[in-house]
Amino acid sequence: MQSILFDTDFLIDFLRGKSSSLAVITHAFSENQAYISILSVYELYAGMRPGEEEATADCIGAFRIEPLTFDISKKAGMRRFKYRQKGVTLSNINCIIAETARTRNHLIATMNTKHYPDVKFYK
């Protein structure tokens, strides 16, 4: 199984008990192929609801966390620039997550494929 970088939306669904997320994450854990971006750590803490602190920390602690590097930052900036020239606006965080997946050769598991043009998805 190829490694999977889980997008924040996928993790939120998992934390909120959606069964479609559970099966994919469980399978990735069983193969030791479950990763998240350091920026998903930020997004999860920024968006959690009162009372979700412990579950959020436990969830994050279970994944391998991919750091942000100079190379990933540069490629993400170039990615955003390229799409902006085409009239497509991508978020900074999604560009960084996409380039983390590309650089580390992960598939992306997300509920919002339109946020990630030209990447390989887990299906």
C-alpha cells in the first residue's frame, strides 16, 4: 500500500465519527502508512470545538507528522503562483499539503478534490 497523507477535512470527519473516514484511516494505520501535514495539526487545533481537545490530541498523536521544509515551501509557492496565473485561487495551506504529498510520494485522502488539482488521490 502506498502511503497516504490525510487532509484536514478527512481527519475532521474521522473525529466526528463518519464511517467512510474510519475505514480508510484504519487501513492506513494497519499498513503503517498514515501521515498528516504539520499544517493539519494547526488546522485541527484551530477548528476544534469545546470538549474535543483530548480526542484531537490523541488523533494527531497517532499519525506520522510530515514537517514543513524549505523545498516544500518553495514548491508550494510556485504551485500557487502557477495556478493564480491561470485564474485559479488555491489556499496557501492546501498548496503546502499538496506539495508535501508530492515531495514525500504520498497519495492524498481528502473530501475536497477540487482543492488539489494535479495530485494523486487515495481512492
